[in-house]
Amino acid sequence: MTSESVGANSRPYGMPFFIAVAILTLLLGACGGDDDDPVDPALEIDRGVRLLEDGHLEQAYDVFDAVIQSDPQDAEAYARRGYVLLALENVRGGLADINRALAIDPDYALAHNYKGVVFAINGIREQAILEFTRAVELAPEMTEAYVNRGRIYLEMSDGESALADLDVALTLEPENTELLLIRAQTYLALGDWIRAEADLEQVLSLPGADHTDTAARQLLSIIR
């Protein structure tokens, strides 16, 4: 797939969800030191991730861009800058950065996951599945890649495979209320209201964000 095959103004596939699940799996560090000290690229990338988490997309882009200017061979900085571009609905630019990351490191799992997102945006489901599968082969602990692949399977009416991926994701993060809510919604889409209700009840029993509790209560009111 070339950048020319992707529309620059395409709307990212489920972008708020993808961003949310990506942030849930990151280890965030603290950035410190004197202004005269050399910039640590890893700490700067962590800072960019925190900006992304807070919704400051342009600032996150600037941080990742600065890392690239400092080290043009930093695959992670390219991948994350590409992901910010996807969030900003610049799919062509995002794909170019993601491809650059893979040119630097062909076995970089996060870049494969993000490239799967690009394929998903454009409805190329089989290629999306291949990229998400490669991501989990390289990084079996990458929760978001299982969830992303599961969403594609569900779109392809393969509910069994979708649930299998969500089960793996919840094995990795058993108290993640976002993932429980997603699996409950998947159960509902497949007509399994009993299991959906069990997941929604678990969402309410765990500490979580207000929006997940609100969504769980709304779905439970429909079921009951």
C-alpha cells in the first residue's frame, strides 16, 4: 500500500478508541533535569505521549518532531508522530511516518499496529488483520493490537475470533474497564445479553472513569 492510495482527508477509523487503548498500555516517565542538560529522547517521547493523552495533539506532534530532528533514525518517534497525524486526520502523512519507522526497524511492533489502523481506516480489512497479527507476534503483550484486530473480525462477522482477541486483551489487563465495556458491547452485538450484563456489572464494580460507568449503566438499562 502506498501513500498515494490513502486520502489525505480520510477520517480515522475509530480514532478516539484507538487513542484511548494505546494510552492505556504505555509506561509514562517523568521528565526532569536542567535546561542545559542533553535532551533524553526516551523522556521526550514519554512527554509527547502525556501530551497526547491530554488531547494536546499539536504539542505532541512538536515533541515527536523534535526527537526526529535530533535523531532521524528514531523509529519510535516516527511511529508516534505518524499516529498523531492519523488523529489529526492526515492519513497520508501518518502513513508516510509509519512506513519510515518500519524502514528503520521492520520488526517494530507498534508501527505494525499503527499501519493496521491505516488499513482499517480505508476499509482494507485483510491487510489490517495481517498488520495487527504481526504486531502481536512481535509483542504478545500489546493489548491494543488484539483489540484492534478483534474489531475488524467483528466487522467481518467473525464473532468468535473477535471475542478470542478481547479475551486475550482482558487476560493482559483484567481490570481494564474500557476493555470490559468493549467486550460487553461485542457480546451485545452477538446477541449474548447474559455475558454482556456480567461484563457491565464488572465495569461498575471496578474503579474507572466516569464515562465508562455512564456507558455501562446506559447499556444495563437497555438490557433490563
